[in-house]
Amino acid sequence: MMYGYADDWTALLFLLVVLWWLCGPFVMAGLGAWCGRARGRSRVKARIASFAVPVAVMAAPTIAKFKPDGVMPTRGDVIGFLAVELGLMTVLPWLLGYGVARILVARRERRERRERPEG
């Protein structure tokens, strides 16, 4: 028995959740910035990574929270889980990273256009 759970795999899944709570917003902000800067084929890779990483990590707490054990979750449980896990931990940091990257790319392009001699 590990960490008070019945099986070791469950403990490993919850360890993944703890790591996501600590590092997840930073990872998502980095993925958002990558999407904001990427062009061409790299943009497709960035978008796939931005979707796959949180899905892989959030599958564990979602299954644990809403596992079919006969007890139906209340509407408040579902809304609260989606607001915190999906909204605050995943979408908001990604949007912030993407927005900052797009602003910086636009400013850099405008500055380069202004410094380039007309000819």
C-alpha cells in the first residue's frame, strides 16, 4: 500500500496529478507560446502537443473523480472540476502564452518593417 491507496498504480496516477498541479500551468503557457511563434509544419506539431499533453495528464483525475462506482456526480462537481482543471489549469495559461507570443511576434515584425530601407 502506497500513500494510503489500495494499489500502487492509483498512487502513480495521483503523483502525476500533483505534478500537473505544480507544473501544468507553466507547461501550458510554454505550449501556448510555441503555438504563437510556430509557422508551417511546426504549428501543426505545436497544436497537437497542446491538445495531447493535457488530455494525457487530465485523464487520470477525471477517471478518478467520475468513475462509475454507482454514485452520480452532482452538477456542481462537474462544473467545479471543469472550471478548475480545464479552465484555470489548462486553457487560461495556454491563452496567456499564445497571446504574449503573438504580441511579441507582431511587434518584432513591425519593428523590422520600420527599420528596413524602402527600395
